[in-house]
Amino acid sequence: MTATIIDGKLFAAGVRARVADHVARLKEESGITPGLACVLVGDNPASEIYVRNKGKQTVEAGMHSFQHKLPAETSQEQLLALIEQLNTDPSVNGILVQLPLPGHLDESLVINAIAPEKDVDGFHIQNVGRLATGQEAMVPCTPLGCLMMLRDLHGSLSGLNAVVVGRSNIVGKPMAQLLLRESCTVTIAHSRTKDLQAVCRQADILVAAVGRTKMITSDYVKEGATVIDVGINRIEKPDGKTGLVGDVDFESVSPRAGAITPVPGGVGPMTIACLLVNTLTAACRTHGLPEPK
Ligand code: NDP
């Protein structure tokens, strides 16, 4: 058996095209152009690339992109003042503060200063609580992207055994909440889990969000399972160049799995696509208009 390769790049292109269509209709029918503000503090090269890509794709979808680049020595008060200004700016529907922040800034204080309805990353404590209690929420982009691909593949996820390896606030926990909302039977595994292989082999859906290069081998995978690889690990290749690999050992797992996301080209492209979805959703909610599906 050879697994279906889930083409995240293609899937994300479809999501972006649907967002762009919806944005065009919104402009035409209501005169509204959604806007996303990205705030970057300091000069982390990876963060700069992420923020640039987010801005580019926002504009390509027909939305306004506002980029705020602040120096590394920006004080907490200065950052909070900018967030307050964006909170009250009606042209800004989504606010994203690129993480990690420099060490002298309190990430959770900063994230919780964002107006919850503009918190397109879904990290505000109110959105976390709303997701956990089944209320309308902004959902973190990476798990949302994973869920969209899973729904597309399976239709209903009800009753499936899902194992999420990783319990971070940005991936593992919200992923588990979303799968629970879909009526999966959910197990969250982490570094203290006993006999992780046996736990993972119970999974119809296995989500790896660990941050460990190729840790999930075929020994962790039930025959025919759907394997979602969230991991992005930078490695040096034999030719001295760097490359990206996932948390899943694609070569050993793909002959055993039913479906699998590759790295790169799987979950990664869906993250920014879902950021655009969330920005459009935020704009629609603000104006009481139908949300993107
Ligand atoms: P974190 O480092 O915050 O969390 C990693 C989790 O994996 C922790 O819960 C940790 O357990 C668990 N873990 C670590 N080692 C083991 C082990 N040996 N066995 C079982 N569990 C283990 O990472 P993130 O959640 O932020 O990210 C996970 C991966 O996803 C990373 O590779 C990251 O780059 C990638 N990522 C990709 C995104 C995308 O767009 N595709 C977006 C965000 C992240 P414990 O809690 O016990 O320490």
C-alpha cells in the first residue's frame, strides 16, 4: 500500500483563491476591504521572512497589509501602545504579533492585549477558552489548516481515534480541541508519555507536532492511518545546503500510512492561508456579514 500524499501547497492555493473571491465580493457589495496588521519586533531573520510572506499573500488576496517593524529595544509600553492603536483602528481587522518576541517583552501580556475579535492567531486567552468551551472563536492557523485537510480527506471525523504528539499552546492543544470538536476520541501525547509507539499505533489520525527530526517512524503508525506532519526542522544536507524535514520519517511511514502530508509542501502552506481566512472571518464578523466556509 502506498499512502495518498496530501498536497498542502495545492490545497492552500485553493483556500487562498476562495478567500480572494470572497474579498472581491465583499469590496463590491459592501465597500469593505479587510486589513491585517503584522507587528515584528527585532530582527530575527526567520521572523522577517514569515512576516514578509504574510504581507505578500495578504495583498495578493486583495486585503490591506499593514506592517509594523519595531527595533529590538522596543519597550513593553511602546508595543502595548501600538497594539492599542491597532485595536481601535477600524481599517485593521486582524492583528498578528510575530513570535518569538525579544526576551524583555512579556509574550502572554502582549498577546492578551490584542482585541480578541482581532486576534487572528487565536492565542488570546479568550479565544483559547472559547474554543475549549465550544463557542465561536478565532482558531490558531496551523491546527485549523490541519483540520481543513483532514475534513477534506475524511469527510466526517466522528468516532476516529486521533493522537496528537505535542502539547504546545500554539499547535498541540488547539489541534486536540479541534479534533474533539469533530467528535474524535483524542489522546494528547508528550515527552512524558509512556510507550509512545503503542499509543500512536492506536491512531486513525496521527498528528506530529514535536519539533524532532523524523522521530515518527513506521513503528509508530497503524496500517492505513492518516499522518499529519506539523514539524519544521532545518537540517544540513550532505551537500552542505540546508533543507526542511518534518517530525515524521516520510520514507518509512508512507508505505504504511493511508495518507500523509509531506514536508515541505504539507501543513506549512496552509498556515498562512488560514491566517487570510481568519482575517476575512474577523472582518465579516465585525460587519455582521456571512463568514467564509
Ligand atoms: P514545542 O517545542 O512548543 O512543543 C513540542 C512538543 O513536543 C511538547 O509538548 C513536547 O512535550 C513534545 N515532545 C518533545 N519531545 C518529545 C518526545 N521525544 N516524545 C514525545 N513528545 C515530545 O513545539 P511547537 O508545538 O511550537 O512546534 C512543533 C513543531 O511544529 C516544530 O517543528 C515547529 O517548527 C513546527 N511548527 C510548524 C508550523 C507550521 O506552520 N507548519 C507552525 C508552528 C510550529 P513536553 O510538553 O512534555 O515538553
